Amino acid sequence: MKFLFIITKGLEKSGSAIRALQIAALTAEQGNHVEVFLIDEAVQWARGIKGAYGESLSDYMDMLKASEHPVLVCKSCAEKRLITQDDLIKGTLIVPMPVLVEKIASPEYKVLTF
């Protein structure tokens, strides 16, 4: 089984977003296949921003095995915020929304939304 974490929260709810990243990272560390898809305001995390307590997506990239499974960023969400691939931290990748739809529809994935 594959785990897909969809994160929607940005700095306005940084505690919830960071907690979701922690859970995703711990799930990956336990040997599970984990993917993260950032949508809405959460796309800002892919730029390397830090939350209220100084934590960022960068802190979890190794645990998430982003070199094998990139953190995916919603293309239309990024474009709306004038974010390009060059603005993002290593291990993140801008992809179109149909990629997310395919994963949600696949029986291989357990989908968790934060």
C-alpha cells in the first residue's frame, strides 16, 4: 500500500501543516511508500518557508526519501502564486492536477488529507 498525504495548509495553519509533514516522514521512516502532494497555500512550503517554530519542509525531506519520491506541488496552485520550479527546494516537483486525481482514484493509495 502507498500513502498519499495531501496538505492544503500554509503559514496560516503552520502547526497543522508541520504535523502532517512529521506524520508523513515517520510513516516513510517505517518503510512505507509515502508521497506528499501540496495544494492551495501549502505550495509555499516547497519554497523552503519556515513555520512559527522554525520548522520547514526541508527538515523532513531526507525522512520522506524525497530523492526517491519527490514532494509534488500543484501546478495551478503554484502558478496562481507566481511560483516556478526554480523557486522550489530540491526534492520538490511541480505537476499538473490530473496527477493527483490519478493517485486518488488508484486503489493502491491510502489518501490522507490535512
